[in-house]
Amino acid sequence: GERIGGLQKSSGGPGSSVKYYYCHRTTYIRGRSHATTKLSNYFTTNIKSYRISVGENRFPSVLSSNPMVHHHIHILAICLLILLTTSDILALDPYKILGVSRQAELADIKRAYRKLSKKWHPDKNPNNEEAHQKFLELSESWEILSDTELREVFDTRGEEGLKRHREGGGDQGEGFDFFSQFFGGGGGGGGQGRAKKNAKKKGQTMVTDMEVELEDIYIGRSIDFEISRRVLCPACKGNGARKQTDITECETCGGQGVRIIRHQLGPGIFQQMQMQCDACGGRGQTIKHKCPSCNGHRTVEEVNSLTLDIDRGSPDGHEELFEGEGDEGPGYSPGDVVLRIRIKKQADGGFRRLEENLYWKEVLNLDEALLGFTRKITHLDGHDLTVSRQTVTQPGFVEVIEGEGMPRHQALGYGDLFIEFSVVFPLEVSGAFRTGLDKLFKPYRTLDDHLNSKTSKPKDGKNHLEL
């Protein structure tokens, strides 16, 4: 780069709007207002103008005269610039992302999340980076607003307060973790480490089946249902005691929840075993007076109301996930509920499904099979199909109507409808009906006699039809 006064000017590369000015002891970074940096795929920020100065006394002259030192200083300055630029910027507003008000009830938030997550789910939008990003934002927003504690922190202290809350309250955890990503250092990340350490374990996933009608899947219906689950006792907040002062440290195990038992097997030979404390049941605490609501069990049973939004064309056995709607307990967050959709077995008649196609059996009378017919079939969503044939229909004949099958799951278009015809013959033919049929079929019998008269008997004694 060119020299300007006592400073060396260096460009950030072709097309770059950031230039660096440096001398031996002081480093400057000046960014034009149009420079844009995309961070974490969540937001962008315009770099206005920053000046980062490295004090003279921090770098000896021997080091500052080394070009490699300047190079590393520039990288460090850029990282620090990005950190300063993004520290107070918030792009994730869970209320706006889910399209709900700040006063919205949890049920409304849940409904909005499910609707939008289905729209932007990666399975429905393959190779769509925007949809993938939207889905991540929706998941993050739901995680915040579905947790009472996190939502309160966000409402009162904003994104920055939420960040500190997740990191355990540290102000520098984010910064050190940021630099460790660039330089591979192991000294930072304290906040993140604490967050992982303090994170609750998740409860077990509940899996249950629900039978639905075929028309529910064809239409894509919403079905309300209820499940029973265990939640923390609201009276004692999951500690099992009538009041906080009723909880004391177990004297038997000293609050460890386990006891060490030592056996002597022989002279100088000992066996040491660790066993759960019988006095406190492994909790490390004893309760003087139990909570009257849960009787010390710390959890109570609750009936949870949920809504299943069926995707059109969902396959039999398709699973819908309800995050955080399962059992909750002390020391672990609510588990998930997986609802497996099963199609009710159809009685004789009606539509049957095979993957994306539908099958229907239509029964014809003898006269319809011979003379033709026009029939109407009411489809699963109520619209009528007209089926017409003016020729002879053989029993077992199958007609295919394209595009009248099941909706394709998470794709465009429909499968086909297969209509199989069967013919009902009269159980008995007598009287005038028999006489009429006899007259009707007499010309055909005459034709048969004529064909039989054209047969010859060769030497082998067998009849052969003359063609």
C-alpha cells in the first residue's frame, strides 16, 4: 500500500470497503458506512466508523517492527471491531417472528408456532436456505416464549439479558467464546460451559397412537385431544415440602444422597461399596412436613389439551412432535410427546388407500353391466364424481381416474382413483322374466347351433371347428 504521512495505507482487497492505516505503534481501522457484515446468519450490521488504538507501552519496539506482528494485530482488531459492533444489536424478536402480541397466551403462541413451523419446515422446503433459516428462528423463538422463566427475562431485560441469563450471568463469556472460535483458544467460553453444566436434562418422550378417519387426512383436519402428564407441583414448586424451612440436609449421608459401606474381606483386604441412602432415598435432603398438594411426591397429574394439525396426505404411521408437552419432574424439563397417526380400518365398502392412490368398488346391476350406466360417487371431501359407461362392463373391470387420489404428502398434486366394478346377478330367473330372457337369447343360441354345424369329424374322432 501507499504511504500517507507517517502512516502506511493498506487496502482490504478487491471490492473491499475497509482500509487499514497503521504505523509502528498505533493501529487504526476505518470502515466506510456501506460496509456490511453478516453475523450468525441472524442479522446484519453496518459498520460506521471505529478507531482501535494499541497503546505504545503494550508492544515493545522490537515486536512492533515485525510485519507478522502487524498482521496478527490487524486480525485481532477486526475481530474486536465485529464484537463491538454486534454486542448491542438485537435482531431476534420472538414475538415478531411468531406474529403474536406480548400479551399472547401460551396456547396462542403454540398455535402460531406450529402453523409457521409446518410452513417453513426443511422437509417441506428442501434446498431452501431461507426456509431453513426461518425454521431456526421459529424454533429459537418458541424455546424462549414457551419457557416462563426465559420469557420473563426477555420481557424485562431483552436479548442481552437473556444471553447473560443463559450463560450464568457472566458478561465476558460471549466475548471470550467469540475469540476462541477464531484462535482456537481454550481459555474462554466460561459462560457457555456454565450454561451446559446448568442445563436441565429432558424428560422421556411419550409416544402414543391416534386413530383418524381417512377423510381427516385427505382434508387436513385439526383435531383437539387431551393427554395426562406429570408436572411439578405448583404449590411446592417441586421440592415436596410444605414450606422451604421444612427441608433439611440428610444427617445420615450428609447431603450426598449415597453412603459408603466398607467390608473387611480379610486381613488388610477391604471392599468399599457405594449405596443409595435409605434415609433420604438418595435426595440428600429430608422433609419434616410434606406438601399437602402432592404429598411429598413433588409432581402432580395434569390434563393437557393439545391440537393435532394433520398434514394433508400424511402417510399411515406418520408422527407429529409436540415439544415440551410431556412429563416434567424435579431436575429435568418437560419431555416431548410423539403422536403417531393411524388410519381407522374401513368396513366393507368405502374408499381404501394404498400410498397416494385411492380404491373404490362400485356394484352394478345386470342391466347396467349390459346396457351402460351413469353413477355419482361422493368423494372424501364431499365433491361428486360422475362415472359413466355406455358399453358392456365385465365383472372385475377397473377404471382409472387420474388426479382423484390422495394429496401427495409435502408435495404437489394427487394420486389416482381406481374404480373396480362388480356385477350382481339375480338369484333366480322364473316366470315372465325367464320367458323374456329366453326370447332375448334365442338368436344367440341359433348362432351357436350354426357354428356347431360347421364342425367335422376327422379320423381321430375329435371335433374341430372350421375357421
